[in-house]
Amino acid sequence: PTVLLVLGIQEIHADQEMIGKISAAGQVMQCSASLDVLFLLDGSYSIGKGSFERSKHFASKLCDALDIHPDRVHVGMIQFSSTPHLEFPLDLYLTKQEVKERIKRIAFRGGSTETGRALKYILRKGFPGGRNSSVPEVLIIISDGKSQGSTGMPAVWVKERHITVFAVGIKFPRWEELHVLASEPTDQHVFFAGDANDAANGLYSTLTGSVCSATAPGCRVESHPCERRTLETVKELAGNYVCWKGSQQPTAVRASLCPFYRWKRVLIKHPSRCFRTVCPEPCDSQPCQNGGTCVPEGLDKYHCLCPVGYGGDIHCAPKLSFECGVDLLFLMDSSAGVTLEGFLRYKAFLKRFLQAAMGRDSPMNVGVAQYDNNVRIPIEVGQHKDAFSFMKSIDALNFGGGGTLTGRALRYVAQHGFRSTPVFADVQDDLPRVVVLLTDSKSQDPVAEAAKYARDRDLFLIGVGSSFVRAELAEVTGNPKQTIVYSDPQDLFNRIPELQRRICSVDSPEGCQAQSLDLAFAVDASAGVGLENFLRVRDFVRSSHLHFTINRDVTQIALVVYSSKPHTMFALDTHTSNSALLQAIDQAPFLGDSASAGSALLHIYGDVMTVQKGARPGVNKVVVVLTNGGGMEGAAAPAQQLRDNGILVFVVAIEDAQRDMLLKVAGSPNYLVHISSYEGLQYYQDLIIERICEEAKSPVNLCKPNPCMNQGICVLGPGSYWCECHGWEGPHCENRVLRGDSPRSAALPPHSHVQSGSGGWQRFSRASWYTKR
């Protein structure tokens, strides 16, 4: 029997993740309704004192799933064995704590298992202390189901009184009797007490359909196959042995064969269905980034186990490194608009920021100003060189509580916030100056004029606030990219890595302003993405162009939108300025229909990244695919074709995309970014641009992709290439040779290195391409 116990008495056939979800839901859900719940607790000798204590523990755990309150759930308890005994009526204890304390004090009585007599007691006396008949009555019987008398008819009579009966097995239950006791359908009214959280979930799932309030958003009741087992002692014929029997003669005996029996304990299986409530977990949205492992803690909390080098925030952001040299002043709102609670939150935010920023030998100088009606600079920029003394100064800051005069504060810090100390007598320190405005309250004075005044004095302004002040922060900074908006108080702390990037972008400008690059965006515009999300992606492409200098000598951008078919909105050489590009992006339409990323990549290979369409030999080429993962089935082969021709394929996958398929398209985890929602796309822009720019700086193979048209062969030389043409002529074999004519050389740019030969080929250097215009 001890070995058999290991097998478990109830087993739900679902994966471990689902079992965990059922258990987690059982721990946090509560039945809230006007309801009378009476426990009928088996205290007979067949249960035993140990299992009786487990029954009490189970009853106590079920009380956690009941909203016990004078106006809602009332709980009472009867212990039964030879006779029923009222432990406490329904109207005696009206708080959860009181009920659970009383259950702890119940003593084991012992006796025979007279379940039928206990049911007749309830039929005769009713629910002790119960309310009127309009309040639903629930009877929870906790027993091993081994009654000495008949239970069939009393159980029928109880259920005819419209009492909902749950039968809960303890120890090694006799499931057949528990099914007789329970209400119909029995699958939904029979549980096993061995797993209290599972049974609490089952009770809640059944009552939700009739009595309890509705389930939480996103939660649903699911049916799972399950198997219940019990141990039974059976008589088994072991064989026959020789025995001696008497005969009619008084002195005679005769030999015979007698049967030999033995008693054996066997597990009997009872297949069934288990109905349980399953809720979405926080880990379902894959919140942990950069390879972090999400560990759920109940239904609404989680933590991330981060790999080495990550853990800069709770989502495994890269650990912060403030290696940029700037003079940084935090301008902190301490007016009545942000409240004392908000002011204390800003102080905590500053302390956490400093823990990351102020390492040994940090090149950053930090100060703090605060404002309401007046402006004060209690911590001068560069006053503290270590985090400990700085934090003590932050702790000493006091809440002001006056009016919100943000405009006045900006003008003041522009004049007095940075007092540069000369490094030498005649040399001024020229570190970039950054002001970070922390506010959650709209200004009571104009900010636009004051912000322009500050920006005109070479102050780099960054705004941090809630969505309530988003428009005003954009007015202050003059650039939405320098506005950081948090969704809730805790989210403020999650924005520290983004703030670090914004601050350090002053010291090292973002983007590829001086790098030559041919860049094509492939945007999924199919019905699976939806119009609203497509517009978000289009805005992402729109704001991305700000990171590049758009002209034919630096960066060229093409845009392809696709659903079942791809459409080139504009080619690489169509637009030669940022303003023209911006207008063209706004014209990109939502297509609907199904998605085919493979067709889009083939189209880009044959009709976008070509010399005929403006692609430049000797310039790095990147294709950025923005997708929700739909229609990627045939995309791996054309993506590899692009890579074989020296064109990087970078995949930005949004929402629940299949990672394995996307990895084949991207070719490497380094070129795959997975984002949990379209709303979060904007926060990944810096990371994506940074990866693209890294590629723009890598060495180039001048013959990839092949710059030669019409089956011309590209031949590499030292720092140059040439095209071997057959039946064609020109630098890229673009002109047909007419019969009888000798090969002609096309006009070439000045300073290019050209040689002509019988094969009709032209030599072309990388340098000459840039001077071709």
C-alpha cells in the first residue's frame, strides 16, 4: 500500500503548466454570493484521526474560496459518525477568520460511518442557523464513502429539497458511494480532498455557473479527462493444497484438495471528467526579455530569472552602463498637483536611477532641482561624486505643495542650473547639458516659450511623465522621441533603461547619420494584423527615418507593403529628402487579405534590391520585416537567397509569433526581435535602429548583390570590381551591343578607374560610385 500511495488517488490528464494554472487559480478565486454552505465532516473510525485532521485542513482551505460575510456566504459544520453532532451553526461565525479558527478546534469523535443518518438529520432539522428559502443551500460532504447503512434514498430526498450536494473523497474513497451522494452532473460535484487548491477550483468552477459571481476577465471553465483511484481489499484464490477430511468410519480419514485464499489490496480506476477554471497567467505574454525565464507567482505576479549581463529591470533589460559624459539636472515637480505620494515616488525613482548611474569613475555629473511656485536647486550638478552621499541628500528633500509653474522652472534652470567650473583657468568644461523634467501635473503657466528658451541655450530636454501630460511633455522637449510616458506608478521604474538611452544619445548621436545604407522596410498589411496595428507599424517606419540622413550618397530607404501580394510604395532611389519620404510613408495603404512574407522577400530580392531600382554596389543592405508571424511558411528560402547576396534580413515579430519559423527567416537570433504587443513597438525603436546601424558599419563585398545586369559576371579587384559582359556593354552591362558594332563604353563619373578590353568589361571602384552624381 505504501508504494501504491505514490501513484496518487486523482490524476488530471493535462500538462504540468496547465496543472499549475489550475492550482494557482484555486488559490486566488472566491465565490461571492448570498449562499449558505454546510460542511458534513466524516469523523468515524474508518477515517482515522490523521485523515480527519486532513479533512479539517481541506475545509479550512475551501473557506478561503468563499467570501464569508454577513451579507454573503455563511458557513456551518456538522461532524458525523455513529450520530451527527452540530459543531457550529451557519449564523454563529460571520468572518472567514472566525470560521477557520473554530474549524481548527474541532475534536475527532470516532464511531461508525452512518452517512444516511446524518442526511436524515439534515432533512429533519434543515440547515442549522440558515436563512430563508430564497438563499441557495450547498452541502459539502467530506467522507471516505464507506457508510454502514444505505445512503441512496436519503441522498435523493436531500437533493429533492434543491440542496446542491458536493461529495469530497478523503483517504482511499469509495467513489461509487460518493457519486450516489453528489448532485448531477456528478463529474462536476465530486472532488478529492488530497489537493485542496484543485478542489477549491472545482467547487468555484461548478458554482460559477449557477450561484457565484462571474469569473475574472479572460478566465474560462475547461473540461479535462481525469482518473480517480481507490484501494480495495479483494479475496483471491491462491490455489489448492492437500487437506485431511474425516469419513463415516470413526477411525478412518481421507486425503482431499482444499482451496487456499488470500486477501489482496488492488487499485481500482474510475475514469471521469474534471471541470476546472483556467486563467491567463502573467507569463503567457512572455514579459521576460533577452532570454529571461518567467516564473509565475499567482495569477497577477511573476518574476524573471535573467541571464548574465541582464537584469537592468524586472524584465531582464540589459544592465545599465552610464558611460556617457553629460551634465545632468533632474527638474522635479513638487507641487500640489503631483501630491506627496507622487513626490515620494520621484525620490525613490531618483535613488534607483543613481544606483545604476553613479558607478566608480562615472563621467556623469548629476544634480537635482525642484519646483512649485518657486524653483530651488538643493543639489548642484556635480556636487556629489558617490551614490551614498547623493542618496542622503535626496532623502532630505521636502515636499513643496504649491502651484505647478513648469514654464518658470524651465527658464530658471536654463539660467542658473549649470554653473560650469573651468577645468583650467582659460578652458570651460563643455560636457552636453541635459535637463530631465519629472512631472505628472499640467503646468499653470505657458511652457512652450520657456522650453524654446532653454533649448536655444543648448540644453537637451527630456520629459518623463504619465500619459495625462504627454502632449505638454512633447511641447517641452520639442521631439516626441525625447518624451518618456509611463502607464502606472510601477511602470515609472521600468522606464529607467529608456531614460538612460535618451540621456546617452546626446553624447553619442543615435542612428546612422553618416553611414551609407540601402534600407528596405517590408510591412505586413494583411487582415491578420488589422488596420489599427498596421497604422502603429506605419508610424514606427515614419519615426525611424529620423535616424538617417536621406540622400543618394548616405541612406536610401524603400517601402514594401504586403498581404497576399507585395506592393512597392517607393523604391530606394525614389526620394532624396526626409520630407519627401515622410509624405510617401503616409500614403502606404492597409491591404487586408492573407499574408505571404515569402512573396514579399522574393519581390524585394528581384525588384527592390537591384541596381536598376537604385541599389548601390559597395553599400550595405538591410531588409527589415515587420510582422505578426503570419504567412511566414515560405519565407525562409527567399530570406536565405537575400543573405547569400550580402543582404541582411532583420525580423521584428510582434505578438504571438512562432519563434522557430521566424528564426529560420532571420538566420540568427541576433537579427530577430520579439515584441509582446504592437503598443510596445515604439519602445524597441532604438534597439532596432542600433542593430541596423551596426550592420551599416560592417565590411562590404562589392559583388554582393551582383551589380552586373543581363547575366554579367562581377569580378572583384583590389578595392574595386568590374563586370564581364556578353552581348552587352556599359559599367553594369546595361546596353545591348548591336551586331557589327564594337563595344561602347558608357559615360563614367570623373575620377573613376576604367579599363576596356575585348570582353567589353568596365572596372568600377567603390570610391567612384560615391562620386558618380
